[in-house]
Amino acid sequence: MELIINNNLFNVKCVITDKDTQNGMMNKKFNDDFDGMLFLMKDKPHSFWMKNCIIPLDIIIIKANTINKIHHNCKPCLTNECDRYQGNGDMILEVLGGTCNKYDIVEGDRIYFN
């Protein structure tokens, strides 16, 4: 699936099931097939962590196709004492850490599907 933010195109994998949501980017890197992971969620508060992730991520909280929270450059965590990244929305997009700064993606930006 393709997603657009500020004229920047992202090829994202969609995550829907509880199991896939729990696994997220654990032990994964982005590759030529995808450069973002899009979690389709119920519209409510969510809490993400970086347990067993191997790359830093920007975690983008989206509600009604508008970015309402960005957690920048979240560091991987290999213990059970990981920071939590929270926000309220119906989608969460994870991209490589630093992507939001690189492409000037900020809270209030809209997302579009191609």
C-alpha cells in the first residue's frame, strides 16, 4: 500500500491482527519492499514500545488521516524496561528514525493513500 505525506511516497506494510501488531518491527529492518509499517487500529489511546527492535523508529500517531503525535527517533530496547510511546489515534505509522525531520513531517500534516 502506498501512503503520501507532504508529497513523500511511502510503501507501507499494513498490520491488522493483534499478533502482527504485537510483533511490529521486532527483529526487522525496512527493505526494498517497504519503508513503513502502518498499524490499523481502533480509535483509542495506544502505547507502543521498541522491545527487540533493531533500528530506531519515528512513531507517528494518526487520527482521521491527520498526524496528531510524533515520537522522534525512538531507540531500540533489548530489555523489558522499555520506554513507552503513547498517543490517541486510529492508525500508527512506523518509519525509519529521522524520517520526519528529513522530510519536514510535523503534527497536523495530513496523510493520503495512493
